[in-house]
Amino acid sequence: AGLRDLKAVQDDIRTWQEKVARPIAASPPGTPSPEAAGRVADGKKDFDRLRVAMAAQQDRLRDDRTRARDDLASTMRLRNWVFATIAILIVVLAGIVFEALRRGITAPLEQLGSDARTIADGDFGHPITPTGPADLRRLGGEIEFMRRRLVRELDFSEESRLRLDAQSADLKRSNAELEQFAYVASHDLQEPLRKVSSFTQLLQRRYGGQLDDRADQYIDFAVDGANRMQTLINDLLDFSRVGRVHHAHQSVDLGAVMKRTLSALSVSIEESGAVITCDELPTLVADPTQMSMLWQNLIGNAVKFRRPGEAPAIHVSAEQDGSLWRFAVTDNGIGIDPEYAEQVFVIFQRLHTKDTYKGSGIGLAMCKKIVEFHGGTIFVDPAYTDGTRIAFTLAIEPPATGIASTEPAQARTDA
């Protein structure tokens, strides 16, 4: 319709121009004519017709513009509704996603964390129920497996603790029995043994040489056996007291202890012609009685197990190594085979017969017990082959121990 109106207007304009405008424009100026007046009259009709066509076109354009405005407004309203609907859908979807995450991930994680905190607070029997997505269920399952294993380990530890308590009670009872045995050995056994030793010695003095050789030999056996039994009992008592009776730790000058030891062994040192040299010894926190026993056994063994026809040469060395002191007693004696390096520290383990070297086989076992009681170790140095080297360590301050027993205090009378 718009194109038809435009074509009609263009046709009316063209007709008016051909009939009126161009002929008038082509007439010479200043020469009006009756024909020109007639064309003007006809041109007015054509121009009116043109005006009517243009007015119709304007009306139609206004109607089209109004419809276009209405269509645009309707389209904008539709667009706004669409955008609003999309925004609402986005908000709803976001809420749904958030709630789904909360229920599917956040809530299971919070529950898992709560269960883990409950277990961490000591309630190891609290179960963990895996929930949520597959990954969270797998994680919950792993934690539940760990909890069950921890419960098993705790049950085993509790069972071990109960067994350890029972063993500790047995050990206390055994220690009490050992203390009672030590008391009996030091009182009830010593007196009969002294009587046996005394009367056999009286027999030896009074009837020695009056009986036959066989009787004299029997008396000698009895006297020697009684003396060795008394020595063995005393050594056993000393061994049992290590770490049980003597535990008065104090500052001890090992140099002074060594001087007292050499004085106590002066007879055997003088008889053997032993030459003893010593490095400067430190002052440690230790039990003075046990230190005397340690030096006396080590120096006494070095003097005793000498080579025939050769004077003992003994050297005591000392060197600090951090929180430990390393000592060594080196001699030129008969030595110890490497295969017996561990055996010599076992109680009653002798490498020689009692006729060859006197002793009870307790000395080095007692040294080992004393050294370990003071936080050290003792061993035979296998690298030294010109005799024997007993090396050991002592802590500057011995470790704390729970051993604190004493001899029974009840009054007893000797038999």
C-alpha cells in the first residue's frame, strides 16, 4: 500500500510538471498568454489531486508509524518478560544448585568432620557412615577403615598393657622373692656354712697327718668346697644387689676410686709385679660402691689372667665422647678368643677350670650389669690381639630407673 501511494504521488507530480510547470518555465519572461492562464487553471486541479494523494500517503505513513510503535512496545515488553523470566530461572537454578551442593557435599563433609572430631576426642567406638557423592563415600569408607584399625590397635595395646601390668606384678613379686632369697642367703645360709668351714678347718688342724692320706684329702676337699661356697654366695649377693640395693647416685671422682681399688689389690699387684698406668679419670654422677666393684673386677681380672712368666702391663684409658665417657682396660695377658667375646659376660660362664684360675665366673657379668645400670655398654675389643682390652662407656649422668629395692628390714636372728 505504501508503494502504491508513493507511485500515485509520483505520477501526479509528473503530470503536473508536464502540463503546468515545464511549459510555464519554458515561456519567455514577461509574455503572459491566454494559454498560460488555461494551463494554470488545469495545473491547479492537478496540484490539488497531488495534494490529496500526498495527504493520503501521510495518513497511511502515520498509521504505519503508530502500528510500528505499538509493535516495538509490544516487542520490548516481550523482551523484558523474557529477560525477567530468564533471571528468575537463573536465580531458581542457582538456589537449586546451592541446595544440592549443601545436601550432597557440604552436609556430608560437615557430618564427616563432626564424626572425625568425635573420634579425635577419644570416642573411638563412634562409627562413621559414608554419605554423599561417590568420592565422599570413598573417603568416609577409608576413614572408617582407619578407625576400625585404630580400634583394633588400641584393643591390642590395652591387652598388651594388661599383660605388661601382670608381668610387672610378677616381676615385683619375683624381686620380692629375690630380696627374700638374698636375705636368707646372707643370714640363714652363711651361718651354717661358716660352721661347716670352721669345723672342717678344726678337723684339718687337729687331725691333719694323724689319719691316712685319703682322710687328709677328704678334709682338704671339704675345707676348699666350704670356702668356695662362701665366696660364691658372697659374689651372688653382690651381683643381686647391683641396681637394687646400691643406687645412691652422687658425684664420684673415678680417680680416687681407682686409687682405693689399687690399694685393695695391692697384694696381688705386688706378687705379680704388675705395672698399672692410668689416664686422668673424670668425675661422674654414679654409685660409688658400684664403681669400686667395677674397677676391682676389671683390674683384678687383668692381673689374674696374665701370661706365665710375664709381668702384667695394664693401662686404663678414658676419653669423652659427647654425653658419654669411653673407657678401656688394656692388658698383655692371655687374651679372649673372639668366639667367647659375648660368653664371658654371662654369669657363671668360665673359660678355664677353677684349678687353673680361681674365681666364680661372676666378675664380668657384674661389670656388665653395673655399666648398663649407669647407661653404658661393655664389650671385648676384637681389634686388640696382644692381650685383652675391655672397653665400656658410662654416661655423665645415669638414666633414671624405676629399680629401688632394699634388703628386707625385718629382724631375723642367725641360726
